[in-house]
Amino acid sequence: MQTMRETKQINGVDTAAMNQTVAAIKADPELAQFRFRAKNRAIRGGHNRSEVKEFYGAKQEHRTEKEPFVLDNDEPPVLLSEDAGPNPVEYAIQALLGCMTTTTLYKAAAQGIEIESIRSEVEGDIDLNGMLGLDRDVRPGYQEIRAKLRIKTKGPKDKVRDLYRYSPVYDTLSRPVPIKVEVQFEE
Amino acid sequence: MQTMRETKQINGVDTAAMNQTVAAIKADPELAQFRFRAKNRAIRGGHNRSEVKEFYGAKQEHRTEKEPFVLDNDEPPVLLSEDAGPNPVEYAIQALLGCMTTTTLYKAAAQGIEIESIRSEVEGDIDLNGMLGLDRDVRPGYQEIRAKLRIKTKGPKDKVRDLYRYSPVYDTLSRPVPIKVEVQFEE
């Protein structure tokens, strides 16, 4: 049994389950619709706290009974707060690394390609003149993001190299996303 | 002294320090250049771990002596992993909430407007047919993101309502960012 189990796992991904999932989605594309969510509340200054819990996907709600993941955002002293957590722009670029890594591992597994390791790093440039409204030609967000993926594999490099392009966060950051924001004032 | 301190703090932001920062940047825009960073390594399947530590800004390195913030990304069972943390697309939308909240509080403080509370929620749609490569017309990332900010303030609502638009993460997600990815294969 141990051996059977091992033959089905590539890069820590259960490829039999993955194949079943892909087949199910091909038969019923509605199974591929996911909706992810988060909540947040301000604490003080740059410090606020998010909770990540339920999401919808494959026609059902998930994590309904689980304790939420709790994430603290803060700003460092040079940005006038107390550094109780990474700041939101740091969360965004770590998500890029995490997503490119998982996407590469999963898509390689789907092709039967074993990856021994992935290490990565990222940096991105922000000019505060944008957020502060001091220069209308400067955007508030990242002007450029540079990432490096270091991949160890005995598999075909040409099939592995560009898999990160399917990463949902890579796509979300590199192409515009329609964002609808509703502001409500409470009494 | 207590009273003096209180008069300088609005929304938990030291407005005297904020005014000094803005004046310094106006005199020397180079002070506004920031570079944020993260590192990541794959653990198993959808589970990988980021570290967030040093960043550059205001002409110097910061957090050089501090322990890194450690963030675990994982995928839930329906996405074939063990749910050891939020997944990267959840990290991305919580960062949006955190950033819109901080931006609203800071920019309101700069105008002397007190905010009593901000609570927020967000959801976003992802169609896995994109990441899986099953439908070329479907993007891998978020197709749409919807957020709600609930703000409690006695201040002028028209001056508070749209401050979130200066949020660096809001801008980063809603407008395209150039991302350069270098893939290196290790022996």
C-alpha cells in the first residue's frame, strides 16, 4: 500500500485525485467556479486584522466549521506604525511567490514531472509620491515587480520554465482586475 | 503631556510625524522610493512558506535586525492540499482590505478627520478553467473583486468616501503591473 500511495504522489500532489478533478471539471465546467473571501477590521494606525475562512467552490461552501486564519497587517515605524505584521504590499508580493510556486508544482505534477525544490524571492518598487498625492504621474501601487524562481528538477526544463504564467496571483497582478468598492457609512 | 500627545494622534497616526514626513518628501522626493521584498520556499504540495523581512525606503534598509515575519500558504483539500494556511489568492484580497483601510485612515488623519472604525469584507471570483488551461478565454486570476468598506465617522463623508483609491494594493490589483520573472534551474 505504501508503494501504491507513493506512485500516486508527485510533488506532494495526489495526481489520481488531480486527474479526477480535471475530468470532473471537463464534464461540468461549473465545478471550476470559486469565490474566495476575507474580512478585516481596523485596530489602530496602520494595524488592522483580517480573517480568512469560508469560500465557495465545486458547488459548495468550504471551511464552514474551521477556525478562521487570522492575519495582521501593520506598517513599520518609518511608515508611522508599530510593525505588528507585514504590510499589505508585502502580503501581496509574498502571495505572488506562493502562487507561482504552487502553480509550477501542480502543473508539473499533472505532466508527471518531479520537482525537487523551488525557492524564490521577489522585490517591488513603490514611490510614496503616488499614495501621498504629491505627483499625479506616479501610481500609488507597484511600479515594477521582479521575481526569481530557483527550481531544482531532473525533468525537462522547457516544460517547467513558463508554468508560473498560469498562476492566478501572477495573472491578477500583471493584468487589470475589475474591482467594485462599495463604501457604507455607519451611524 | 498626555493631552499634547493626544492632540497629535488622529486615527492612531502621529500627525506631527506624518506632516514632517510629507515635508521631507516634498523637499527630497527620493525619500519616497521604497522597495519591498519577500522570499519563499516550497514545502509540500500546495504548502509553501514565505519570509518577509528587510525592505528599503527613505534611503536606508529597515528591519535588518528583526526576526522575519513567517507566512504559510497552502491550499484546502478541495484544491488537493492540507489547508495549513490561507491560499495565495486569499492573501491577495486580504491585503486589498488592509491597504484600503490603512490608506483611508492615514489620509483622513492628514486632513484632521477622525474615523471611529472601519470594517470591511471582500470576495472575488476565480474560474479554475483558466489555471488548468482548459479554456483559453478564461484568465487564471480574479475575474472580478467586490469589496465593501463600512466606515464610522462624524467627519465629512464626501472627503472620506474615495480615499481608498490611493491604496497601493488597490492600484496594484486594478491596473496592470510589469512583472519580470527570472527562472533559474539549480543542479
